[in-house]
Amino acid sequence: MRDKAGLLLPIFIIAVAEAFYFDGSAESCLGLHAMNIFVCILFPIWSDKRMLLYQSFALVSLLRVLNIGMPVFFTETLLWMPFVYGPIIVAGFIVWRQTVVDTGKMHWRNLLRFLNGHGLRPNVKWKWEYLLIAIIFGYLVANVEYFVLDNTALVKDLGPLDLGKLFLVMVVFVGFGEELIFRGLLQSSVERQHGKYVSIFVSALMFSIMHSGYQSVPYLFFVFSVGLVLAYAYERTGSLGLVALMHGILNFFLFSFLPFGYGLLP
């Protein structure tokens, strides 16, 4: 009972916070996310074996706090995103290095291990076939998501400079940053306490809830289904790099070629 309460409480707080954000009340949303971070700091005092679980939920709330509260240094949305996701990746790396696996001295090989999620899952490997899987998945799902979301492009044109900038931000910052939180840390920590099926569901649910800013119920259901696919892929392969590429390449197509391509249709 205590384990279930420890899992459900941060989920409930985050869900209510995002409901406020969905309704347009950013201040109430921030207040509840701040409370969740506070709860996630206190809970491990009574349950230190679940430190990773609460750190993961705290990072979910931190993502929203940074998303809303980060000062806008650039008018271009694409250039603003690294300021939101950069601190999340740094915090995730610290959690990974100190809590998940003892990496010893800093070394470039440790960075590569971190990028693929070594230590979070048993027998983590990288296969170059994953890159092809990510490209096919990203393109196909982006086409569906475009019709659900009907978004605009985040680049002015399809020149190499804009596309390179978009690819870097979407794969390295957004894709990897979100997958580090929702799959690498959260899904792994929930599975240790509650099993793989609960962890897949919780990972996809939190991933969906945290897209409440689009204020679209059909889109939340769509994101939940995408989250299930990503969570299942992570469960089967253990590769954080794979799901980060799947996510990042999906966003790359969604915010570049598709708005330009479909926008030209009569």
C-alpha cells in the first residue's frame, strides 16, 4: 500500500498541475509542480530505496518549471529550447552518475554510455539498425501527428542551415532530454518497484500529460499512444539512444518538411 501511495502521489500532483496548465492557469500549474519537487525531496527520507523514482518525478516537474519560467533569450523558439532542455540533461546526467551507476572518473566513454542509457537497464547495446528504425518510425508517425496537431514549421525554409539547426535541437536536446526523463529514468525506476507493464503505462501517461500545453484532448490521446510505442521499444531494447532518435527524428520531420509539404497542397 505504501509503495502504491508513493507512486500515485507524484502522478496525481503532476496530473492536477497539468490540468491547470491545460485550462490556461500557468501560475497554479507552477505552484503544484513546485510542491511536487518539494514532495519528491522529502519522500526519500522515509524511503531511501526509491531515491531514483522520486528524482525522476522531480525532473518531470522541473521540465515544466523551466518550460514556463525560463526567460526568453531569443524570439526564435528553436533557439530558446536548449535553455530549457540543457539543464534537464545536466541534472539527468548527475542523477545517472551518482544514483544509477558508479562511473568512476570522468571520461568521454562515460558520456557515450550515458547517451545510450548504460546502467539503467541490463545488457544495453547499440545496433546501427536502430538508426534506420528511428528514421522510418519518425517519418511515418510525424505524418499522422501533423494531421492531429496541424502545427506550423519551426524553420523559415528548408535550407541546410535551418534543417541542421532543427535536427540538432530536436534530437540532442528535445528528443534525448525527454526520453532521458520519461523512459531512461522514470520508466526504469518504476519498473524496479512495480514491474514492466506498470512502468510502460506510467511512462506513457506522464509523457502524454506533459503535452497539455497544446490544449487538445485528441492530441493527448495520440501522444499517449506514441508514448506506449516508445516505452515498449525501450523495454525491449534497453537503448536510450534508440528512443531518443525515434522521438527526435519524429519532431524533426513534424516541424520541417511536413508543414512545408502539406502547406503547398491545394
